[in-house]
Amino acid sequence: MSVDYPTLDEAQEKRIAAVHGGFLYQHLFAVACLLKAKTSNVLSVVIERDEDVEVVLADTRIYVQVKTRSDPLIPSDLGTALDRFQLIREQHEQGLRHGTPRFVVASNQSPGPKLSARIKQGELGDDVQFIHPGEILPAELACLPGCWTDLSSAVADCVKLAETIPHGALVPESLVWKLAGKVQAAATGHQNLGGYTFHSESLPALFEQLLTQLQRLPALQTHYLPQIDEPALINRERIRIICGFSGAGKTSWCAQAAMHTPESCIYFDARETAGPAFARSLVREIAGGLVDKPHEIGELFAPDASGIDSMTALGRHLEIQGIEPLVIIDNAHEIPAADLQAVFGCTTQMRFILLCQPVGSIQEVEQLSGVRREVLQGWNLDSVAAEASRLGAKGNVETMERVRVLTAGMPLYLQSAARLAAKDYEGDLSALCTALEQQATLETTAQELILTKVYQGLPETSQHIVTLLSMVDVAITQNELQSLMAAYATTPPAAVNQAIRALRALGVLEVQGSLEIKLHDAMRLVGAGELHAVADSRLLTTKVVLKDLLLTSLKQTRSHHKLRLLIKTLIDLEESEFLIELAGEELFQETGLGPLLIDYLEKASTSSDLDAETRFWAFDSLFFITNRSENPEQKSIYLSSMAQLVANHQLSDRAVLSYHQKNMEWQGLQENAKGVHDAIELIKKSPALTPDRRLTLDYNTAVALWRIHENKAAEALIEKVINEHLKLLQISEQWMLGRSTSSVVDHLSKLSPEAALVTHLANAYEVKAILLKKRGVNPQLYRLYAWKFFVCTQSFSSAVRTGLDAAQDMLDMRDFHAARTIVGSNIIPLIKQAHLLGELSSARSFYAVILAYCRDFEAADREMASIAPFRAGLTDAQRNEFDSQLSLIEDIRAGRVR
């Protein structure tokens, strides 16, 4: 899943966003002036000379200063504008400039009280006019557009004006954005981009040229969503290759990006174009889009001229005209590499983007040109949710991520899946994903149709690799793949290596990081469809090798994805004891993967093939896992089963001790003081109560005492636990104060304590913070200590919980900006990094509330709008939380909550 990491300086990010938003508002104001020019007798529109926009009429020149602000205008917002206005006045009075000057301050905000008073008193001059939303423009300013409150209103108004320009079937918005690009280019003053000035007599030709180019582009998507880290359409490279499977969204990306660029763009679809005819066909397309009366240029279409001759002549003509077009060649993989290279070599006046699939001539083009392909990375989680919701499909965050991975976030595949869910599964994306994984759908998706053809075109060894890697949803090394293929198909390493190279060129395999190999996510569905034909014994042999490889890798580096795959593999191999032991580990609980094991553990806990001790630990793990589940009533059922096993069988002292500790925890949850104290007495008598276990007991006892409201005793005991842990770790609270997490990690790595020791200290600080808050003492420092130690041990689930509690403490103290920093810059990125997706919607809606308290309502609304598509797939409790946060934001906005 893509992680949108926060900026280093959030304030700077907001300043930059405001600056660019202001520029766009200004450019759209200029676009509106251009679109009104013909009907307003405007001679020319000038961009970014003495003022932001200057509108020239026969006897008047209007100088417009455009301002965007979040609050009413104050005198200092004008800066040096009034002094500049005076200098311009003097030049007009001296005859150095033609016509009568008028000065306008156009803004999305009205003047504030101080500025209004100065305007009313006539201090700014009779020829200075302020216009803002709701202001009726005087007749002499009819050539200007009215001001807008925000960018969306600006775009909508410009689109209405663009509708008055004859444009056939073209979407008027396309012309608006193309003109905005031209205005942006004019602001640079570069002569090869047209200079600063738009002359009215040339506007019809400009509109016609832009409309001609836009009409030749592919149709725009009505609901276009950008992909992850989308490449810019324009960069410094003369030749670029954008490569991906059919359905990756290459053509839609090109159409959308071309609409927003000021550059001249020519689109040419090379599908079914014969290699020898390619150059001549391309010349016709480029000349038709850029050259007036192209047939009058004899060299272009001379009967004896080759396509390359014509392209060379066209390049010379464009050079004379100062035009450097961007030529986009779609389906370029169908053109022989030599023909493409010949076109590239006959002119340097054009830039080229090749849109292609990873087949045909593209690998050869890469080798000949030295250009490396770029790929589109699919939609991120929010975009997947927005599009799925629009098409009538629903799912929670985990489900949306599941379908994103299944489709690789590729637009066509996701849309096909969402429509199928809406049609056959009542919109339930989770049910659809399960059906797709089990090959149980009654209708074939676009993804399956397209990629099955790719699979069928592969040689046998390559097909084996795709089928094998459909079970392995993590990146592995080349040596690891060789080991797996030796078990799966007795394929020698040389044949595996050869297939890897071929599959990589076809885009079927991706190479990540330190040369690790991963099957393209979109191919996984097709490969998995072939697993049913593989003998069970062969699959089990391969999974044993996979298990060993994963265990070796996880001992070196923790990985959420590899641990998840290991659990699935162990379940397939029915390694009960291993799974039961893993489920009982505290650090495993922090991964959020516990629910994966519930069904398996419930089956194991009643299995006649397992002894009583093993079944006890299965129940023990189930009890532990339900600490983090939404089904806590199951705890009593599991505890009763544990009690029966303790009573009816001779279990180990460790098992009996664990039962009494779990019983103490349960009695605490039930606020049963007698039950807690009875359990404590039984635990004290246990022969399994070793010194290291006594530390854990003291912590658990303190928690139980807190739950039965014996807070003073609980606080004293938790203080004892903290001091003992600090002593063992050779640190103190004074040492920790102000120390960075990385510094604490460095110290702990030298000491090499058990991770559980550090986690228990974090737990103790969390309980201390809770107890202090009950006494009305600010718990923030101890909450942050807990958070720091949880992060040190990668106890991410607890780190998220504690961090959110710390943010609430900050809200209670009205330190809104500190809360914003910890949630926006630490907690939400941590949730994404650790794949704790079940926590994401709640954390983000809480973050939106914090943004509202910071009076950043635009950001709060944007955050809630991003979460909204997930709402239909949330539980009732999560939906209620979302709705409550939405209401709270409105209360803050209205001043009902402060």
C-alpha cells in the first residue's frame, strides 16, 4: 500500500499550497478575461507585467491586482500596489502610456473594516475599484469577470464562458485548462511560448488551434482520478516510454495531462499502422494539428518523398515557426523499433512519448534508445474507494485495500470488479474478492480476459513461475525463487534465470529494492486460477520450502507481509503447535494479524488429534486475541473451556498460572473485586511464578486493581513495576526526558534486552497515564514515554492506541497544533506503515476533528470527504463514530463547540 508520508514542515506545506492556489485563481481570472474579450471590445490581455492582469481597451487600460486570502482584506494585503498604481498614473499623465488608467483589486474576500474605512474616505483614489464575490461590477469593468469565493467556483464560471465558444462535442472544461496553461506560459514572458500578451484578433485562431489539438486527443474520463506518483507529461527528456498492461490507464493519463499543459500536443494512435506507412501517417497527423495549410508546403507531401523525408521537412518548418510539439504515440509497441528510431533521428524539433504495452518492439526500443520505461502505479486506497463507491460497490478499509491489491489499482480492472460487485454481489466487494480468489464468479472480469491472454502466450517455465508466485504475495530474491522452482517443477537455475529476464521485460515480474522479485499484483489472479490443476503433494512440498525461506528472512528483518504469508502457509501445512505458540506471543498481537488465526485456533482447540495441553494453549491464544477483537463476549466462553481443561487434565504449572492470570483479567473486566483478589492469591502460590514472571504478574495485577477501582493500590504497584523495569534497562526518566526515539533504540540495541521487557515498561507507563488522568493530573509525559517504548519494540498497535490517547490529552489541554502534529505526522503514517488498516478510518476522522479545532476547515472537510466512500462498508459503531465526528466538525465551525 502506498504511504503518503507527511512533509517535514506542515506549515510550509500549507504556505506552498496557498501560494499555488493563489496563482491558479489568478490564472483562471485571466482565462475568464480571454473568454470575455471578444464580446467586450478588448484589444489585448497582458499577463504579469506591471500587474497580474492588464486588460487593454481602445481608450482605457485596466490594471488588475488579484488577491486570494482566507480572511477579509486588510491594508497590509495591498503591499506596494498603491505606490505602483501612482507611478503608472504618472506615466499615463505624461503620455508615456496610452489611454486612461483604471486600477482594480480583485479578491475572493471583501475589504475588512479598516480597509473599507480608507476606501470610504477616498484615501485610495477615485480610479481604484475593489471587486469581490457578490459585488456588482460597474459598466466600465464589464470586460472583467466577477470574483469567486474559491477555485471550484472559478472553474465553473470559466466553463460557462467556454461554452459560448463553438467547440462541437468537446468538453468546455478542456479548453479552460488548456487556456490556463497558456496563461501560465505567458507569465514567463518567453517569446517561444508566445510572450506576455494575448491580442484579441489572434484569440479566435488560438481557440481554434487549441480546440483542434484537443479534439485529436482521446476522450476525457468524466471522473478522472490521478494515480500514485503520476509522472508529469513534460520533463527534460526528448523521448519517453510509458509502459503498462492494457487497462493501466495510460491513454486516460495522457488525455488528462495534455489538457492541462500549455504545450502543443499531438496524439497519434499507431494501432494497425504498418511500419513503412508509420512516418507518413505521423506527418499527416502532426501537420494537420499544427500547420496552417499544410498542403501548401510542397516538401511534406511530394510524390517521391519518403515518410522520413517528409518528417525531416516538417521538423525544419516547425523550427522556423518556433514550435516544439509533444508527440504522443499510443500503442507504440505495434511499430517496429527501427521505424520508431528512424522518426526519432530525423528531427530534434519534436519530443515523443510512447504509450505502450510491455510486448512487441518496446524492449528493442529501450535497448536502441537507452530510454528506460516509466510505469503508472495504479490508484491509491482513497481513489479505489472513491471509484468503487461511485460505481455502487462498498467495503471497509481492509476490503478496499484487498481489492486494490487484487486489481493492482489499475483503473479498468478496478472498475470492472466494482461493476461486477454491484451487479452480482449486492455491492459487497469482500464477497466479490472471495469469489474471484476461488474462481467462483459467473462473469469474467476485464482483468481476467486481458491477462489470461498474456499468461497463455508465455512458455511453460514462465507459466510455472507465474502460477508459483501467485501463492507468494511478497518480494523474494532470485535465489529464493530458484529454491521454490526446484521444489515446484524441478526447474534448473539457468532456466529460471532466463524466464525471469523474459517475464521482467513483459512487465509480469517487478524488481524491487535490493533486486527482489515480485509478481505483478494484477497477474496474481490469473496465476492463482491455474493452481487447481497442480497436485496437492507438489503444492505442499513447495510450501514447506516457502515456510523455511520465510522463517529465515523474518529472523533477519521484520516484515508484515512476510509474516502474513508465513501464517497462511503454516495454516495450509497444519502446523498447529507452531501457530498456537505464535498466536500467544505479545509482539504478534501488535501486528493486527490475530484475526487470521481465529478460525484455525477454534478448530484446533476442539481437535481430538491434539492433547489437552495444546488445546489449552489454543484457547489461551484465543482469549488473548479477543483483547483486540470486536467480540469480547467470547472471552468468557474461552475462559470456561480453559477452566474445564485445568480441572479435568494434569496440565503444566505454566498453563495453570496462565489460566489464573487470564481469570484475574476477566474478573477485573467484570469489576468483580473478590474474584480479582481470589485469583491473586492463587497466582502467588503457583510454583511457575518465577522472578521474571512476577514482573508481568505485578503489571497484570495493577491493571486488575485499576479496573475494580482500587486506583491508589494500582498506582503504587505500577510505580514499582516501572522502577524495576527502568533499573533492568539501565535508564531513568530523567535520562529519557527530551531524548529521541532513535537514541533510545541505540541504547537498547547495545543492552539487547528481551523485547517483552521494553513492551511491559511501555504498558506500565500507559496504565500510569490512565491512573493520573483519573486523578486530574496531566498524563501527557507518561503517555509519550509509553508511545516511545512501543515504537522502539515495533509494538505498532499499542503505539497507535497510545498516540491517539496522547493526542486527546493535547486536545483537553487545548494544544491543538501539537495534537495535529502527533496524529498527522506520526500516528496516521504509522498505521499505514504497519498495515493496521482497521484503525485508519477512526484515526483519520479524529484527525479531521483536530484540523477543525485548528480552524483549518478546508483540510478537515477534505479529510472527511476522503473517508466518506468507506462509510458504507464500516460497522455500525464505526459509522456512528464517523457521523459523530462530522457533526462535531460542524459544531466547531458554527462556534457551538470551542
